[in-house]
Amino acid sequence: MSFDTELLQQSPDQLQHSFTLNRRELLKLVGAGLLVCAVDSHAVQESGARTRGGEEDRIPHDIASWIHIGTDNSVTVFTGKTEMGQNIRTSLAQQVAEELHVPMTTITMVMADTELCPFDMGTFGSRTTPQMGTELRNISAAARDLLIDKAAEQLGVNREQLVATDGAIKAPNGRSIRYGDLLQGQQLVKLIPEDPMLASPEQWKVAGTSVPKVGGREIVTGGHKYTSDLARPGMLYGEVLRPSGYRATLAALDASGAQRMAKVTVVHDGDFVGVVAPDPTTATRALGGIKAQWNSPAQISETELYDYLRGKGAIATSQSGEGGGRANSHETGSVESGMASADKKIESTYTVAYIQHAPLEPRAAVAEWNGDKLTVWTGTQRPFAVRDELAQAFHLPEKNVRVIVPDTGSGYGGKHTGEAAVEAARLAKAAGKPVKLQWTREEEFTWAYFRPAGVIDVRAGARSDGTLVAWEFHNYNSGPAAINTFYNVANQKIQFHPASAPPLRQGSYRGLAATANHFARESAMDEIAHTIGMDPLQFRLKNISDPRLRAVFETAAKRFGWGQQKSSTTRGFGIAGGFEKGGYVATCAEVVVDLQSSAVRIARVVEAWDSGPVVNPNGLKNQIEGAIVQGIGGALFEDVHFANGRVLNPHFSSYRVPRFRDLPAIEVEIINRKDVPPSGAGETPIVGLAPAVANAIFAATGKRLRAMPLVPNGLPGKTTAG
């Protein structure tokens, strides 16, 4: 590629999606200066630079891998994190601006490009703010100190007399020098110190404010390019033949109908069958011209799901399940002795259905080969892991594979893997030209993985004064996230039992199993409170010692007006809360029950949230509100129906997600704690909604609903006074 005038007018963000552009060429375009981006992890290790342990050994710990300051004072920041609508392009830039002391308008974030950016494990687990944000703050502070040292040398003054501000170093006598002028094209490399001097949250001027979304105008006007919008010279279009059901194998294939079509390439490799054509319509027609026979083993259906997961589907506690993690067990005291001392006891079973991620953007990939080098553009939360998948699939060294992630149309934990990338690359290799593969909604709803279904058995006991004395909790298949109780109880036994072979493909979902485990735990706590005749809020507070957890419960209850209005047969109030990934949450819900139709509507939700110091208040509020809205679907009606290895509702017409008419009044109360380290907020705000709604339904109707979704077809049976 030649770097002509048109390319020079593009931003680094746009340039990173060019096929041949590499890091060195990018730096030529953005200008010389403080090199904070040209050292790869292997070179860093060989030079003795510090790296972290474990898998993070691949992450460089020198300034030179993360930031570039150009001669025009522009700042280019490189991170392997993926922007999926959570607005980290803005919040990470804010933290750089805060410590480097530059205007936000001078910062360009280059994200999720395996050739340009330092290694990153992925965008998941609410890790971006506490880990990447902190890392970029440390790097920016170290770069700032380096610039001050350089300015002190050039100006001939003591560094303590200098101040970094607005992209320049200023001296007491009024002299100042811009970062770009100070460097004069020099490339400076330095390791990041252990504890650079950082601004405290009380001192923040850019971080801590509601900076507008970077690139927001392009999003709302349709100017932003997703993977499905990209085009390469000579690009063709691909489609893949899908099996008749899960675990089906190809028995016979007749591809003659497609092979007779002009300009169509049929790709057949084992059970993989696909077509490549000049346009999407021809590709669809070609796929329809293929006749296949499949061998499909007999499999369980949804009516057998929960018995299977708790029974023969469960495996030994020392083994790992398929996609569900390793079994684990935690036990203190004696549950049996605790139950013997209890005045009131409960024993309940809760179930959680499989649900879809339902991202606005289905999986898509554009693959292009250049000799033995492969570049793939795709929406994924883990670009480096997808690079590894591609390298393994085609027996290539990592250096020959590049994965570029355009800002992605949501993930919710559902885009960790690189199926579409591998498929597109197989088709492109066979066709000898770039190929775009766009999954349909039916493919996304059938062949992507789901949030795991699960069964949770709870046994608990309390004294009449509200003291929790025994707690036994068994989760089958959903997962171990947030499985341990945060309530004070001396006698407890908590176990996770993964399934050996789940009937559907399953994997990460926003909050992982924290939603299922909070649903069961907070519903059971509500049940105990009602059994002993104690207010559900007071019962929880009696058994909580963590001051931050108490604070979110008290804050949510005050904002909601908890206890000021009694529940009735048509209106109920519920509360729930918890803790996960450093975030504390409490949710109050008001539901309205239609006695004639048995329909349940969520009328109002109040949620209190604490994840430490707030980087972008509006961004955080949007995250919390988004989690609440998404949680409505899983709480009330989202459910994957399946039978004998086939998904039965693979379209939005048969799979209901929250609509505008389902939305309640939402109030968010953020506790901005500036005295603790920051935590992420992408996942945990979802966990309190389902149990709060279930508890509100019980308060109104007297019915304890223990299955998510709670009311897929309205309230079961007739209601009674709560």
C-alpha cells in the first residue's frame, strides 16, 4: 500500500484497519516523538523489561508499548481492549488525559489490533477500568515524568519547578515547551516504575467528569463502520452449511447444484461445507443448491434439562465440565448442627434457563490472505485469542496472523471465540480472494454459545431473632461466579457441580453465573425473612458486616422509599443485592400484577451501585441502566426452547427480548467512593434485578416463583393476597 494524500488525511483509528499498515508505518504517519508503542513483548523480555507472571508474561511493562506523542502534540494510545458500546474508548482516554495532562481532543485510541497493540487477554470480567485503566494511568504518569525530566534538562531548571499542563511543560518564568517540540523526533524508551505519582480521585479534572462519547456522532448518524460494513478489493461473500442439530456429523453430500453455478466455489473439508460467490444473494442460492445428509445422535430436550443437570449430567467435584468451569467446594462449620439450632428452615430449588446473548450485531468476519499471512477483521472480545485460534487452525506462526477488531455491536460475553473468523479464513483460502462472512440471526441464535442453564438447591436455617445459622448451596452447571455467600453464617457448605456434556453449547454471559447465584441466594434470603416474620431489608442488614454492602442496601432502600407503602394483590415491592468483581449493588423493584390477565409488569426499579471512584458518571449510569434493561429479559421471559439437539426459537419473532413497553422507571444512585481502588461495572449491575422482581411478585401474590424466566406466559395460576 502506498501512503498517499488520502491515507495521510485518515486518523490512526481508520488507518489501523488497512491491510498492510503495521506499527512502524503507522508511526511514520502520526509523526515522530516519544515512542510509546514500538516494542513487542518478545523484544521487551529479551531486553530485560519487567512483565507480569502467568499468561500476562506476554504483556510489556515499558512505556514504549502503549503511547506515542507526535510532533504535532497528538497522542496515540494503544490497547488490546475492544470497544463494544461500553464506552471504554472514552473512559480510557480520560484516564490518559488526566495523568498525561493533555486535552481529550488530542488523544486517539487504537484498540484491539494484534499487530499494533500490546497483548491483552480480552475484554471481559469487568477488568477494563480497574486493570487497563490503572495501567494506562501509570504509563501516562511515567511518560509525563519523563517529559518533565527532558524539559528540565533543556530549560536548565530544577524539575520541581516545572508543571505539565495542556500538552506542555511550563516553567515559573513563563517559558513553556510543547511535548512535541520538546521531543524533536527523539524516541525515548523507559520502564514503567512500580508506583508512579498518580492524581487522587479528589484531584481529578478530566477523569471523574461526564466527557461526551468519543465517536458518538458517527454512531448515531450511521457513519461508524462495523465488520459487516467493511469491503476489501475483489472481496467475495461466503456462507456455511450448518448441521441439522448439535453434535450431528456429515453422512453424505451432493454439492452438484452449487458447483454448476457460475463464479461459485464450494469448499468441503470433513464436516465443514461452505460456498463463496460474488454477492450475498448468489451465495445464499448456492448454499440452497447443496443437499446434505446428517447423522444426528439422540439428545435430551428442554423438558428433561434440569433432571439431567442434577442427575447423570453432573460430574465429580474434582473434574472440569464442558464450558462450565471446574467443580469446587467450600465448607465451614457444620450445616447439620446449624440446622439443628435453627428455629425456622427452608429448602428450595431454583432453575435458570438457557438464554441468548442477542447482540445487535451477529458474528461477522472479513478474511484476507497475502501469501502465508492472514488478516481477519471481526467483532470479538478476545482478539489475541482469536489470533491463536486462527494460527492453530491453519498451522501458522502467530506473527503471520493479524486480527483487527472494529468497534463491535455488543458482546455481553458472547463473542469470546472466533468461529466466524476461522470460517471466513477457510473460505478465503479456498477462493484465493478476500471473503466476508456474515452470520444470520438464526445462525447467531443457534450456533453461538448460550448462558448456561442451571439448577440450584438451597437449604438454610435462621433463629427467630433473624440470625442466619446454616447455609447449604449447590449449583449444577450454571457456574461458580459469586457462588459464595456474603452474609455472615458460621455453618455453610457451598458447591458447584459442572455438567459433563451440556445439551447446548454454553459459555460466558454478562455477569457469568453471578445472576443465577444471586437469584437463588436473594430469593432464599427473602423466603427466610418472610418465614420468621422479619422485614427482608432488616433481615439482610442483620447478617451483613461489610460496610459497603450495607451502604448500597440502605441507599437503595432510602431512594426507593422502602417500607413506606405496603404491598397489595396488584402491587408488590421487593429488594435484593450483592457483590461481585469488586462491585456492590442493591436493587429495589416495584411490580404491578393484572389480576384478569395474570400479566406482570415492572413499574419501577431503583438501584444503588458502588464500584469505587467514578471515571465517567454518565457512562457508568448508562452501564447500570443497560444492565437493568438487559436483566428484564432473563428475569421475565427470555428462554431458549430446544428438542433433540435443535433450537426451536432461533428468531426474534419467537425469542422475546425487552421492548420499550417493558421498560420501568429506572433510578440509579451511584455511591462515588474515592477512597478505594476502582472496580469494573460492566457485569454486576445485572444481578439484583431478577431476585428483586421475584421477591416483589411474592409480596403481591404470595407465590414464590423459583424459575427464571419468572413469567414467560404470565403469572401461573390464580393470585392470592400477599
